[in-house]
Amino acid sequence: MRVNRRDNNLYKAFVIFTHIAILFVAFIMQTSIFPLITFLRSSPNLVLIIVFTYGLLYGENIGIIVGIVAGLLFDMYFDETFGVYVLIYSLIGYVNGSLNESFYGDSISLAMLLSIVNCFVFNIYIYIIHFLLRGRFNFLYCLFNIMLPNILFTLIITIIVYKFLYDYNVIKKGN
Amino acid sequence: MRNQQSRIFILLVVVLSVASITFSHYMPRLTVPIRNGFSFFVVPIQDRLNNFGKFFVSLFSDRRTLNETKNRITELEAEISRLNDTINTLRAESYENDRLRKLYNLSDEYAQYEKIACRVIAKESTDWFQVFKIDRGSRDGIKVDMNVLSDSGLCGIVTYVGYNYSTVRTIIDDESRVSAMTQHSLESCIVEGDVALYNTNRLKITNIKMSGTIVDGDRIVTSNISSKFLPNLLIGYAADISVNDNQLSKSGYCIPVTDFNNLTEVLVITKLKSDSMLDR
């Protein structure tokens, strides 16, 4: 009995480790690989996809936790005021987590819709904090040239990544 | 019940992160150890990845057609002979310059600055900023406000230094403003980045006096009155200079000599402008 429980704990630790590893790999790809590919007009927000997918699949609490970890990665890495990314990522995790009970996560169209909405919200947040507060009001230019390409690329990556994340997590849940 | 619990949870997170934003805004030093600890793990990974990524990128960027390359070669050959010609004239002038300088006892302002070569290891992942990270930090003697050069001219300025990395804000970033001047007529102006010009690879030139004789094609260099940039670093060339609507000043664009899309290696000048001010 005791051995069993220990095995169970080990397994749990392993599962948590793999989830963190997924997040970390996405973070590294987003910061070091995508931006160096020069022909990409915009680099997709992989970490955002992971945050809202985990929120959708596991509910509010896990959504917030994944959001905090993702936000911490960015806050520690970029030299802005500490907490800017934790705030937005955890909120996105929470809001998407609250959809967990009303929707089944298996439809790709829902994921696509959420990807568009989340990415839009994220971009607006960055715009407000870094541009609007400095008195730069060229919103329409930013919308068409920065936000829309970003949303589009993220959407394309969502179609690929969401299926993988969904299968991976649902199979694990089944076990 | 669970709903209530996660509502409290998110409220707590929001309050904590707002508190941390406020704290770190007023006391940025508090976050330095956390960031250094983190970058201690991440930077080596990114450094390795960078080599891998370069290989990946070269696969795509080497796909120029043979014809393009041939045309380019003939163009470049013509350019070389033209440049050789210029060098010869300039060499003669340089001798004369040296002689005159000795005559006037001028301090050698154009001396070669000491530089450190650095590799670009990461770029800001969104298109909002034109900021990148390099693989050298405080342990290599990098300090905030050091000027960064690409192989052709001014590229940016160091804004943050960690233990083994530093952040460089390029001059085309929306927050960047450089005090500049034209090289031949020494008229001062301000060169600033603009988010709307990222894709066109251009900068704005503002604050040109109405009486200024600046014309399209003038070399724009950093001015000697700038508090952060060393003097006479080439920024780019003036373009589309026009009179403002208020008829009081002129403005235009600057085409930078640095290609900001393909930065892989940069040079950091280890001399600070503020140091040279202390000397005097």
C-alpha cells in the first residue's frame, strides 16, 4: 500500500515535470527560435496557446497556476516591471478556465475562436501599457500591422498545437 | 464552492502582481537577483539554440537564385572599383587631416574605441518592440548606456545588464531617441524610432531648424552634445526632408545603415559617454 502511494506521488511529480517542460520549451521557442526566422512577419505566441488550453482542459485553478508560471518566465526574462506578464497570463488562464464546465474541449473551432480572442486581448494589453500610456495613439496602424499578423500566426499554430496538447492531456486523464 | 475558491485565488494573484508591479517600478534593484538567477539557466540554452537556429535560418536564406547572385557580383565589382577610387582620394585627405590636427593640437576624437563582440541570443517575441539580448553581461564589463554597433553603424544602446546577458534597445524602437547631427554641416536634430516605421526600416528625423541646409542623402551621425551616445557614430542617411506644416521646423526620415532584420553579431563599445565627460 505504502509503495503504491509512493509510486503514485512519483508519477504525479513526473506529470507536473512534463507539463512544466512543455511550457519551458514553448517559452524558449517563442523567444529564441521564432524571432530569428526572419521571413516570419510575426512570431506566434505559443505560451499563450498553452495557457488557455490548460485553462480550458483543467479548469480555473490550473489555468491560473499555468498562467502564473508562464508570466513568471516572461517577467524574469524581460526587463520590465515585475508582474506585468503574470497579471495578464493568470487572468487569461482564469477566464478560459471558467469556460471549462460549459464546453467540451474537443472542438478545434472553439480553440480557434479562443485563440483569436485571447491573442487580441493580450495585444491590446501590451498596446495600452507600452504605447497608450506614453501618448502614442496610432491604434489603427498597430491593429493592422502588428496585432493582426500576430493573431493570424498564433491561430495557425493553435490548429497544430492544440490537437497535440488535447490528445496528450486527455489520454493522460483517461489513464 | 470551487468557483468561489478560484475567484479568491485570482483576486489574490491580481492583487499580488499589481503590488509587485508597483514595487519593481519604484525599486527595480529588488528584481536583479531573481533575473540573474533565471538567466543563469536560460542564457546557455539560448546560446546553444542560437547555433542550431542559425543553421536552420541559413537553410532558408541561402536560397538566392544563381542569376541574382551573378548580378549582385557584377554590381559589387563595380562598387569595389568605385570605392577604391574614393579610398585613394580619402587617403590623401587623411594625411592632410593628420597634419592639420597636429597643427591644431586637437585631441584624437576619432580614435578607435575598444569594443566587445557579442552574439544576439534572443529577440523580443512580439512585434511591439525592437529589443534584443546579447550573450555578455556584467561579468564581461558591459554597463548600462554603452553604445552598440552593427558592422556598418550605430545599432542601439544597452538598457539593462544581467550577470551573463544584457538587453539592447535598437534605435528603431519606438522608445528610442538619439541626438544626432549631419556630418558635413553639423546641424543638430533628433532621430527617433516609430512603431509605424518598423517594417519600412526607417527612422524619423525631427527638430531640424528651419534655417538648416540638410538635404536628402546627408550622412546623419550621433552628435557630440548627446549625453549617452559617443560622437560621430554613423546612423544613416537623410531622406524625404520636408518643411513642417507650422513653417517653423523641418522633419524627414533617416534610412539607417544597419539592417535590423539580420542582426546576429554586434559590437559593444566599452567606453561610456558619461566617462568621457568626467575626464574633462
